[in-house]
Amino acid sequence: MEILINQEKIDLKLQENASLGEIIEILNEELAKAQMVIVDILLNKERINPLEKKDIIVKEIELLEIKALTAADLAIESLTEIGKYIPRAIRGIGGIKDLLKEGKDREAGQKAAQLAEGLSWIVNVLEKSGLVLKSDYKSIYLKEEEITVLEKIEALEKEGISLQNGLKELNWQGIEKILDELIPLLSSWINILPKLLQDYSKKEGVKILKEEAGAAGILRKLKESKEELLKLSKELEDISIRMQTGNEYEAMESLQECTRTLENIFGVLKKAQDFFNLNYSRIKVEKEDVAGKIEEIKDILSEVVTAFENNDLVLLADLLEYELSPLMSRFPEVIDCVLSRIKREIH
């Protein structure tokens, strides 16, 4: 049996008849000494509930993967989840407003109730994260809006309560007004969250989990990105089909995930450029250079954003299927050229 904690192999002496429940108990005790808690468990590559599988014995386990975090890491991960949730919530508000216009009050009410729960969750996470990371929200001032982070949290809480009250009273006109106010309020948090994370990273004793910054880490991530690009190409085609078959909201959510993945890949390329002092204008891919290939994708992404903002689903679907997806399928060649240049620089 192999045990990995945060992808690092550990040696643990166990009896042959030891159960998974006993193993988890031992690991919990050891991790507690480092002020860490288990947040995820994979048994033989499958995510499990340890209570349901606690009687499985050692010889039935090939691989046990544990993800463990400190309280600070968990708080930071929760803030990151808020960042992922907010774009979905904003799109959801658009859906609720459409339902109200169509007179589907009951369905709109169900969606609005879910939104109210989401707002409550955001406020709860922000408050708990502030305590764990020792952040004084009332002293973090947002110059652009001339307001503190605490006041922004209070505004979210107020809108959430107003939404709940509107649902109790079936005040659809009032609910629509609240939804209009929520869109800019939630949008502002997209910019606030990175500032909070940056503020936390400066505090003594708080460490944000970072990607490997060394040569080996960058090379590994470049190689991984090749597979991600091929998956992206297929996913973009699927998103285009979903848009053309009436599944716009599901498609938009998937598109957000694809965009984030692509931004991460560009981030890895930038790290490689800085770390190895590469000039992408001089690294050729067929008759073009790497810098030009990157700009080509960014230009298409700009068109995608414009089509998204204009709600031009026909153009958006075409851009994804016929422009961006083919570029993604060919971009691994660019990664290969970068890797080849790095190998030459190293050797």
C-alpha cells in the first residue's frame, strides 16, 4: 500500500489487518501535531467518504491519497472558491430575471432562494477567513469605492436578508430591484478577493500555497499543459454545441472554467520566460514565433469576450468551434518548442 499526503509519499508501519478507519485515525493524530486537518481522501483513485469505507483492510488498498490543509490554507482555499462562485452567481441572476419576465415566479423563487443561500455562504466564509487569517476588514480601505471591506461584506449581508424577506412576501418587484443591485456588488468582489489574498500573504505566519517555482516545477507544468490544451480544444467544441442546443447557462459556466485554465497556462509560459530568460519573439514555431502564437490566442479571446458581453451567442459559438478550438489543438507544438529551447539553455 502506498500513502500520499499532499502528493508526498510517507512511510507508515501498519499491522496487516489494520482498517482504513484506523489508518485515518493515525494520520489525523500526526497531522494535528502540525495543526493540519484532512479535507479530502482518495482510495485507489476514487474519492470516498471514510465513514462508509472505514472497515476496508490494508491488503485491499493499493493507493491512499490524502489532502491536508492548515486552517490558514483552508481559509485561503475557501476564498478562492468564492472567486469561482461569483461569476456563476452573476449569470444565475440573469436567469432569474428572465424567468420573472416570463412569469415563471415559482421557478424564479427557487433560484432566488439558492442565490440567497449563496450570499449567506459568502458572508460566512469571509467572516471566518478574516478571523483565521487575522485580517481586520474595517481597516482595509478600497480607494476606488471609498469604502472598507467590512462595509462591502455588510452590504452583501443586507442584500441577502432583503432577498430572503422579498421571497417570504412574494414581492417580485422588490426582488427584481435587489437582483439589479446585486450584479455590480458581486462584480466588485472579483477585484476585491485578489487584494485580500495579497494582504493575507504579507501577514506573519500565513503562507499561501504556491506552485513550484523552480526549474523542475516549471518543466512539469509545461508538460502537463500540453494535455490540458487538447482537453480544452474538445471542451470548446462541446461548449459551442451546447450553446446551439439551448444550454446557454451550462455552456457559459464551462467557458469560464476553460478561460481560467487557459490563463493558468499563459501564467506558466510567463514563469518559464522569466525563469529561463527566454525571448519568445526568437523561438520559432514553423514560420511564426511563440510570442505571435500567444498573441493570436489572446486576440481571439478578446473577440470571445466581446461576443459574450454583447450576448451574440451565434458569433460566440463560431469563435469557439472554428477559431479557438483549432488553435488549442495546435498549441502543444508551441509548448514543445519552448521545452526544446529550455533544454538547450540548460545543457
